[in-house]
Amino acid sequence: MADFDKIFDDIKNQLGAQAEKDLKEFSSQGKEDAEAFLAQSRSKLEKWMQLLADKQIDEDEFRWLVESQKAAAEMEALRKANAGTMRIEKFRDSVLQIMVKTAVMAIVAAA
């Protein structure tokens, strides 16, 4: 499998720009929440990426596993800042998409 730490950092580095795009004035809270969620999900993400790299699961199963973490992405700082439910959910979905896309691209490139 490709270097997990590098992939993890790549995902993390994309969060700020996505927060700016989706959240505008709430971008700092969004980045804080996304990084907290990413840190909380790190061990699961690493395990699932290894399963994908080993072809024990396919891309659809990997996506489903990552998206199953949606409820765990509480986005507490955004809620406290009253960013709005629709905006928070859109950003949370964007974060999950970044996680899936970046991981899959890295695994495909390493294969």
C-alpha cells in the first residue's frame, strides 16, 4: 500500500480549501471539525485502505465504510457557530468525498 501518513496528510491538506469553498465565514470552524473527525477516523481509515489495497474489499465497499462514519462527524464547532444544518451537511459530505477520492487514487497509483 502507498504510504498511509502521506495520504493522510494529503487529505488533511485539502480540508482548508474545501472549508473555504463550502463554508466561507465559518471555514476555520469547519477545518477544525474536519481535522478532529479525520484524527478520530485515522485507524479505521488506515485499516480500510489496507483492505482495499489488498483487494479484500472493492472501491464501493471502501466508499460505504468511509461514508458510514458520517454520524461520527459531529462538526461541533460549526454547530456552535450556527453555520446552518444544510451547510454543515454539505461540508461533511465533501470531507467524506475527499477521504474516499484521495485514498482510492493513492492506492490505484501504487498498484
